[in-house]
Amino acid sequence: MIQAIFEISTTNYLEDKRLINNALSGIAGKCGLQNEFEFSEPTSKFGWTFFKLWIKPNLHQQIEQRLADMIKKSKGSKADEKFTNFLSDLFQASGCSKIKVKLIEV
């Protein structure tokens, strides 16, 4: 499995990056993993900040296995869409208010 790359768009970069980090670290910890995701340097335009999130194959696979029921309930007709919407919902539930998640590469 290849690592998934997502583009995150936010209006509150530092806080949302911290919340995303905590959410993914929590899931990784429950799976016995660490350092399984990375963030790119941010760029800002028109009040929004954009950065990439790399989720490595081990963590991606563990999330899909352990949280399959929640992912199935997410919006979308394709598996990639469901996973992306699941992440968006997860980050919003973790406290990210204005955030968008877009899959850019699998």
C-alpha cells in the first residue's frame, strides 16, 4: 500500500495542526505505531493556510481495519472518498472548526 497524501486547508493553522496531530497520534498509539504521518510546510493565501498531510501505509491500513464501521458510514461512493470524509469528520470532532480535507495522492 502506498502512503496517502491529503491537502488540508484551514483558517487556524497552528491550532488545527495541533488538533490533527493529537487525533492521529491517538489513533497511532492505540495501534502501537508512532511517527506514521508527516506535515509539509504551510503556505497561506486569502486567509487560508494549506499544507499536506502524509499518512504512511501502516497507519492507513490500521485505521481502515480498526475503524472500518465508521469509515463505511462516511459520505462518498468510493473507498477513497469515504476515507477522506472520515478524516474530515475525525478532525472536526477533535475541535478543528474551519477545515477542508482533500485527497491528492494515494
